[in-house]
Amino acid sequence: MKNLTTVPTTPFDGQKPGTSGLRKKTVEFMQPDYLNSFTQATFNAIGGLAGKTLVLGGDGRYFNAAAAQVILKMAAANGLQKMIVGQNALLSTPAASNLIRKYQADGGIILSASHNPGGPDEDFGMKFNTANGGPAPESVTERIYSETRSLTAYRILQSPDVDLSALGTRTMGDMEIAIIDPVSDYHALMHQLFDFDAIRGLIAGGFTLAIDAMHAVTGPYARAIIETDLGAPTGTIRNAVPLADFGGGHPDPNPVWAKDLMTILFAAGAPDFGAAMDGDGDRNMILGAATYVTPSDSLAVLAANAHLVPGYAAGLAGIARSMPTSRAADRVAEKLAIECYETPTGWKFFGNLLDAGRATLCGEESAGTGSDHVREKDGLWAILLWLNIIAVRQQSVAQIMTDHWTEYGRNYYSRHDYEGVDAAQAHAMISEMRDRLDSLPGTGVEGMTVQSADDFCYTDPIDGSEAANQGVRIVFDGGSRIVYRLSGTGTVGATLRVYLERYENDPALLHEEPQRALQSIIKAAETLAHIQKFTARNAPDVRT
Ligand code: VG1
Ligand code: CO
């Protein structure tokens, strides 16, 4: 190939993918050869690119477009046959997953640091998805990391940038580049799952919505589907234009970062339904008028009602949730007499269960819900599933929640995050807890007795692979639970996540304020782990 260069390089430290790809400060990603080295390591780890097809796109954050050009030139130099790219290098994570599956690509590269803020002083990220459309499993990310440790050179084509703003087919060297509309294939997939006429009727009947795309990638998707197709008024989608810095916010759909939306939904004359999605479109927050639905409850409600929706009318094969996610979904699975799987944090652990047809719905407490329609969590899908269920049940979000808790009881739930704390201290806290696990069962804390204490170790039921040290969990008599784990997506210091849960089925106690309902669990979490001492904080930064 003409103009092909092989550039010598030396390994960069710390190119180890975390919970969801490699996530670093943007300046770190932009230093000479950094992106190139990680890209070459990824290509090497999957056995080269000759004759293959990949999908490429990102969430539109700062450096997205420039990084896409580098990856194209490197893919061409590495012998890729075809790259399917979203117009302007944009693709939501679930849309990328769909494209990989639909066009039987060999995998895909998603440029995103998801819910982390973007911009020159913020975060950038890169994820590799495999041919099933899902995040690379640990066996693959380990291979990528090991390639980064021994890399001596990368290959790149000296070529002008490709204009990614116009749809159509181009070539670069011997590689074909198909520039496609990022929305249309995803939009078609949604039509296969949902009753659009029913949702259209709901909206035409006066049901009002406010959807916050948080200046991230889902704006164009939500506009095409919810405004143009389903008939919601223009302006229903807020912050709908993707911006390189997400307007200066964290594109994280929770009550703290989507505060403006919360205010609207909790004000007089609030819309009937509210939702927000994250940077790369895989997370969702669901709200009703004066109602916040915790992600764990959302999974349970969706599982209990999915049969009302065409795509799931045949019922669910099983449910899967990440370990720290509340056990509300387990109660639904029990009633449906289907399996409920408990996996480590991170969507990659759902892939085998979905591929094997063992689970239909999956969810995480961090605002991720999805199904076997793709191999990623999917924010807009979750919104449409809620809307379809509401259209059938003709009830408000608040009424659906009350009915659910009356039937199943309520798993009060909250996550407390201590962000950017001293990493050594955070690790010391976890390791001290680990050392004491064996001595905890039978002891009393804040009036409760510890029933079991362990560090979650997962054995994949399909391929037998193991993932150890996935979070310290303390379970009390009566089913209350505390989980401690360190984030694998942060880029500064360490982030400690403390997950708190208590089950309640007294009909008179189903509408408490969650922080109050969890008071003794919150105290027990401090008593057991000395969070204040290790984090040097007297309160969490974020409570969701
Ligand atoms: C967080 C969430 C986890 C989610 C991951 C990626 O990971 O807790 O549930 O799968 O982000 O989501 P961690 O390791 O920081 O707790 V996303 O939307 O950033 O791709
Ligand atoms: Co995300």
C-alpha cells in the first residue's frame, strides 16, 4: 500500500481498560502516539484486521472527530476491508451495538467516556465491542492491555482526512468507508419492538413529556423518534444538540446532574413523564410528575410489565442485574418463575447470558437498562418501553410505582459516591474490610445482625470464567444490604461507591423518603468501614 508508514513507539503506562473501556483525561489521550498505540494494541489483540469490517462512532465529545480520523487511517494501514462510520463520527453506544449485529461486523470502536464530562480539561475514552455487539469481555481487554505493554510500532496511512459530514461510500487506501445516518437503523429496530401507534395515541391524547439529552449524543435520536415520529411537540427534547463539552455539565442522568429536569418534574404543572440520557446514550433516568424512579426499581417495573409490549409479548427468558443493583427485580423473577442472574458491575458481564438466551432484560443501579435487542444498555429504548407500558396501562408513573410496591414490597435504595478521594486510602479501606469479612457474620451493628459478608466473586454460568474482588457485600438479617466498591470509570484518584438497600413490605411504610428509610443502614456503613476517616469527607459528593 502506498503511503503506509510504520511508526516506532514505546509502551504507555496504564492503558488498562476499566469497567467500560479506556478512560483518561483528554490531554492524556491527546499526547503524541497515545491514541495510536492503544488503537494498534486493540487491532493486534483481535488478531489483526485483514478482511474484516468494523463500526466506528462516538458521543461527539471534544477530540471525537480528530480521533476518528486517526483510527480510520490506522485501520486502512492495518488492512481493514470496511469501516461503517456514523455521519460526523457520531453513534450512540446502543446504536453502534445494533450496527455491529445488523451488518455482521467483526466488532466496533466507540469513542466515549460516557457519563464523564468532556472537553480539553475533562475526559475522553475508547471502548472496543466484539462481534456480538457487546463490550469486549475481560479476556479481550486483558489481551489489549498486554499488547499495550509490549507494543513497539503502529501502522498508519499518510492520507488526508475523510469528509465524514456527507453520507455515502468513500475509500481510503484499500479500505471502504461507509458513512451512514447514525439514527435510521436504530430507529427501525425500535419499530420492531414497540407499538408506536399506542405511544403516538398516548401523546396525541395530551400526555406530556420532557426529555433531557444533556447536550450529548442522543439529541438527534430522540428528536427523530419522539418528536418527529411519535408526535411530541418540538422542544420536548431539551439540550438536543450534541456539544463537545456537553454545555459544561456532566452528561450523567441522575438527580444531581440532571437537576434542571428534576426541577421541572417536581414543579407545579409538571409534565406527566420525564427522562434523561447520558453522554453515549446507554443510560436513562425515569421520572413522572413529582416522581423519581430509582434505576433498580425501573428494572423491576419493566420486567413485570414487559409482556404488555409487542417485542416482549412472549415473556422473558430471565432477568440479569449487576450485584449492587437492588433485589427488586429478583422478586419479579420469582413471581414469573424465571431465573434472576447476579453479575459484576459492567455491561460486559451480561453478554454471555444474552447470547445464550438465558436473560432477556438486564439492568444496573447506575441507570442502565437494556435487553437482548442489542448487547449494550440503551437509554432511549428504556424510555420507549416505559412509554409503551404507560400507553397500555393508562396510569401515571406514580400509580405504576405504588401498584408495584404494593404487590412486591419496596426495596429502598441509594448509592453514595465519594468522588476523587485519595486512591491509597480508598484501597486501604476496602482491604481492611476484606480482612475482617470472616469475623463479621453474627455480630450486631446499629441494631441489625450481620448474616453474611464476602467479596463478590462471579463465575460466568456460560463459559466458566471468573471475576474476583467485585465488591464487598454485607447482608443483614431481614435482607438489608451494604455493598462497597471502587469505581472503574473515574479518572482522578479513586471513587468509592457505597450501595445501600433495605426491603420493606409494610403497606403503611411504602412512601418514606429513601435517605430516611435507609438511616440505620447508612449509619452501619460508616460504623463498619470508617468511611469518613479513609475518605476525609463527612458526606458523600453524590447521592442517587
Ligand atoms: C459505572 C457504573 C456501572 C456502569 C459503568 C459504565 O462503573 O457503576 O454500572 O456499567 O459505569 O457505564 P463504575 O466502575 O464507575 O462503578 V457508562 O454509561 O460509563 O458506559
Ligand atoms: Co454511558
